[in-house]
Amino acid sequence: MPGGSRPGPAPIPDVGPGFPGDFGPGGDFGPAPGYPGDDFGNGGGYGRQERKVIYLNRRVNNETLHLRQLAGIGENYRGYVVESVEAEFRSSGYNTEVILLTDGRREESVYSPQGSVLLRPQYRAVLGEDIRTLQLEIRGNAQLESVTVNLREQDSYNPPGRPERTIDVPLYVNRRLYGNDRLDLGMYLDMNRYRGYRIQAIEIEANAVYNVALMDLLINGFNQGQTIQVDRYGRRQTVYPQNAVIGQTASSIVLYTRGDLDVRGVTLKLSRR
């Protein structure tokens, strides 16, 4: 059963994201997490949480910490969600910035940290599915006591008769379209992050500028359902695509319009295949 790193000061290995055995078969990352039905104290184990603690107790200066390697979070944690990263600082320099990174992408940051600092991913962060690397970057200098990575196992088991688990992915679209126009929704969606997810539904919030406007949703060039009529009152419209898997049968998602209308938001309802 995995647990936190051994308490007490520990040297920091000089490793990067590409060192031999990184998250691959045979990587030396310790035992795999328990499986459903094990004695993990969570009634079968679905959705259980783990805290992986890295004890540092040293000064860091313009340094990037590779948290997966330091905490022993290997390939056996594939499918776990990174809920947050908690860093404990004794002191820090003026304007020191601490940044949480996933796959090199900036998630959340804080300046001049003191005491306990909690950083959360801004988007879905499932290990091995959405992200591979997890880093804490310190720009400046600070006395860093420890870092804790809070993980949660996905509730991926669906017994017979249980509804399929879906997630809502909002696309922050705020566009006015004129006449015969097109809106490429793929420009607002991180296709790599959600590759392999099935689109269960697409909700569109829009209203006509004048009396009535029309919308057609095409996925990979195929029209999804009937033409949608939009009035001035901004009702939410829902489209249910057929066999639309992001990055495969849904690599292109485009909204075609006729008439002037405002698209205020689009939400994708996704599920794992």
C-alpha cells in the first residue's frame, strides 16, 4: 500500500522528466496502490485519497522540483486525480513566486509564500490521461520545509445500472457572429487533454441579435441533428452527437450560423469511453 515518503530531511536527486525508467514499465516507484476490496479503510477503495509527502527542510533558489519523482508517484498511479499541492514554507524572499506546473503548463501561483500554501490545478489533472509531469517551480529563494501532493482515485467503476460518469467542460466563448459565419469550437478546447473522451452532449447558449437566427453543428464535417432556430431570448440549446470521440471521430467541431447572433457560452458533456 503506498504511503508518504519517510519523515526527516532527504537529499534531492538530480533528475528531470526524461530520466531512464520514467513512469514506464519496471520504473522503481514502489508498490502499486491497493485495489478494490483491499484493506484501505474506504469500503472497497473507490475514490480513496492519498497524501504523498516530500520532506525537504532546505533552502531552494530558482529551482524546479519534479514532484512525481520525488514523491514516488509512478505509472502505478495512472488514473489518480491530482487535487492539490500543499507546500510548507518557513520563509521566502521578496517577490519570490511559487508556480504549480502540469506538463509545463502554468496552473496556479502565489507570491512571497509564508507558512502553508495550497495550489490547485485549474483543469482536470488525471495522471497518465490528462497530464504526465507535475512540477513546483520556485522563482527566487525560499526556505521550503515540505511538499504534499494530494491524490484521489477516480470513481471509475460503474456497476450495472449505474449512470455513466460525465464531466462538464465549459468553453469560454463570447462571440457575435454575422450573416453566414462559422465558429470553430476546437479553438477553445484542449484536444490533447480530452483525447479519447466521448461527447455525450453539447450545450450552446446563444440568442439572435434581431428576430431569428439559425445554427448547424458539424463534427468532422457531418451535421449533428436538425438545424437549430435561435430567438432573441437566449434559450439554451442542446445537441446530442452520434459516436463523437475527441481526437478520433470528433477532431473538428464547428458551428455554422445564418443570421446575426451572440454565442455566450458552450459546454461539452464528456465521458470516458
